[in-house]
Amino acid sequence: VSGDGKLTAQSVQTMSGAGILSSGLYISVGDLSISNEGEIVASGAYAVNISDGNLQLTDGKLTAASTQTENDYGYAIHVEKDSFSTNNSSNGNIAVSGGTLETVNGNIYMYQYKPTDAQGLFTVSGGTVKACDVFGANKVDISGGTVQTQQIRADELALSNATLIVREPVRKFKYDGSLFASSALCLKKLTVNSGTLDVAWDWG
């Protein structure tokens, strides 16, 4: 999606509980690229679902919203290296070098089965990312731009010359209303070379 093109991808609302069948935009094997003034607005149980490919945003805008509630199964953006694929190239990645990536509702989920060092990478070198939870990345590398999320779960997080704001909401159990908070960052390795890392629970 490039130039000043706009793509709107919406699943049928009555199928919002049907899991993978209600993807707004589903790419079986291949990449999704957004550049120039291109814009994508997607919604569905899986708003953007990429199997065995990459998401690349060099400019323009991507807005993704899951139609599921917080306690239901669904993702705003789902990018994976398909465990059944024999394709061992660099896939299952998200790269943002410009533009705006925003999830209105739902998580960014990156799944890889035994990933290589070139798979499962969430890389931000410019632009703006405003997202809900980020789960399952092999490595999150932020070297430019501004990123704001809720929770981040990854093997590694590296920050340099950029701003990362994490605001994990304090939530209520739906059964008794008691409060609980999850780890805002859940990592195996954290490296901050420069820039600003601002992490806190959000009490609303």
C-alpha cells in the first residue's frame, strides 16, 4: 500500500468470535508493506494476520483494532513464522522506520517456533508506535522514533537514541473486582544505551 492509496479491511461483525476466520486482513505467505502516504485501517478478531511473512512500515499509517474484548482470544496484529513452513529466511518480523503504527484494541503478538536470530524481530528506527501489549517477540530493538505500549514480553529489549513509554494498566478481576497488576516489562535481557525508558503502572 503506497502512494496515497488506502486499504480498509473489516471482517463481518457476526464472525468476530470465529478466530482466524474473522481476520480483517490475512496474508498466508508474504509481506505487508506500507509506504509514502499509504494507509491501512483493519479490524477483526485478528485485525492484521500475517503468517510466514513480515510487516514493514516505512511511512504512512496502519491502524489495527481487534473486535474481541480483553478477556477473549484475538489480536490487533499477529505476525508469525509458520511452524509448518520450510521457509527459514528472515520472516515473522515487524519493522517501523517511519509513519504511524497504532493498535486501538488488542495485542501485537509475534509467534515463532524455534526462531533464528533473524526472526521474530520488532524493530523501530523511526516514526511513532502506539500499541497495546506486545507479546512473543524474539527481540525488540528501538533505535529511533517514539514508542508507547502497555506490557512488553520478549526475550530481549534494546533501547538507544529513542523514547519508550510503557504504561501497564492496573486491572480488575471480572468476578470480584479486586485489583491486580502484571509486569510492565517481562524480559530475559534489557539493554539501554541511550534515550529514555519510562515504565510505570497506570492506575487510571
